[in-house]
Amino acid sequence: MIFKEGDKFIEKFHLSEKIYDGFITLFKDRNPLHTDEQFAIDNGFKGRVMHGNILNGFISFFIGECLPVKNVIIHLQEIQFKNPVYLDDRLDFFAEVSGVFESVNTVEFKFNFKNIETKTVAKGKIQIGVFK
Amino acid sequence: MIFKEGDKFIEKFHLSEKIYDGFITLFKDRNPLHTDEQFAIDNGFKGRVMHGNILNGFISFFIGECLPVKNVIIHLQEIQFKNPVYLDDRLDFFAEVSGVFESVNTVEFKFNFKNIETKTVAKGKIQIGVFK
């Protein structure tokens, strides 16, 4: 098994206008919290809150492209949204192997996303299968 | 509180080529399992396996657009991938309110996605906050 407990990974993601617009075009989630500045402000946010599931797209990239092997598939993914993400935020992503289960070829990661103020905006875990 | 335990929701999603291509353009996850037909077949799949996080995009649409109120935000999301989803699959999405926590304005949904063979391809839970 190529992974061992404690292995660490770091990535950077930018929640650009291109990604925000592209996500809306793709999935049609135009909820006012995401699209109506005044609605978001009236409800106590600094501005339009970015879709949490954009972060799940970043996780797709992390698992599919940033690991040392390609023969992987996600089995389970859990994410808690702790603080809002805003347009143009730059996020630091940290992941660590929190469990290796050789008998079932499964690896678990704990992860978190932090914003530029080093506030955790989201955290969770991912379980992947490593095949062959 | 507008939600009550047992409330049910049904949606239909089509994993079209447009969504598949758009997701790759957006998030750059070109892992061979998703993009290389022969690699996927060699590893025991019927063809390229669609990104699980496309289903999380569908969940964004469900929460943002299909509920009877708009003043909602996702707090937690968990998804288990049980069976592969292929290009052009049509998925039935079922969600049910599994918990209402009035004191913290939180609602929990259990959900599953089934393919045309009525096989569960993914299931999980979503917790949302209902504000104001």
C-alpha cells in the first residue's frame, strides 16, 4: 500500500469568478444566498456566499489528480461547512491520511479548507478505494 | 418550521455529456477512471465512471432550488458511493426529512440516488440551517 497514516497533502484553490459562474451554469443552483448580494447581506453575511459544493469539486480534483497513484475511487465523502466562503477567496487545503485498511484496500483522509484569515471554512473526511 | 419529519422530495437528474464535460472543464479532474474508457474497463467497470462529485452538484441544486423555502444553507453533507454512474445515466433522487431540530433551526435529510435499474448508486444525508 502506497499510503501510510500521517501522510500529508497540501493544495491551494482559488474560488474565482470563472468557477463560480461555471458552477451555476452547470448545476443551475441560483439560490439567492449565492446570487443576490443584498439578500446575503440582509441575512448576516458579508456578501454572496459561494456554493459549498464547489469545495466538493476541489476535492474531486485532489483525489483524482493530486495523489501519487491514479487507481483510486471515492467511496465516502463527508464535509461540514463551518464558515462562509466568498467570491475570490483563496483557500488552503490540507489533507492527512487518517487510516489505512489494507485488507479492504481503503484509505481514509481527514481534510480541511482554511481561508486567508486561517479560519477553517470546511472540514471532513474522504474514504477511497485503491484498486489493483 | 416549514419542514416536518417524513416530508418527501423527488427529483430527476440526467448525467449528460454537457454536465460531464462541464465538470471536467471546471474542476480539471481528468483521472483516467473518468476519462479513459479502456482504463475503466480494464479495472472492471462498464466504461468511464462519472465523477461522484457531480452528484454533489445535483444536491446543491436540490437544496438551493427545490425546497419550499430559499433561506437555507448547507451545514453538513455526507455521501456514500455504492455503485458506478455512467455517462448518460438518468438518476432518480429521493430525499426525506429525517430530523427537525427547531431549537437550532436545523433540518436533516436522508437521500439516495437510484439508476434506471433501481440500483442505489449513492446515498447519504444533508443537514441544513433554515435562517430567519
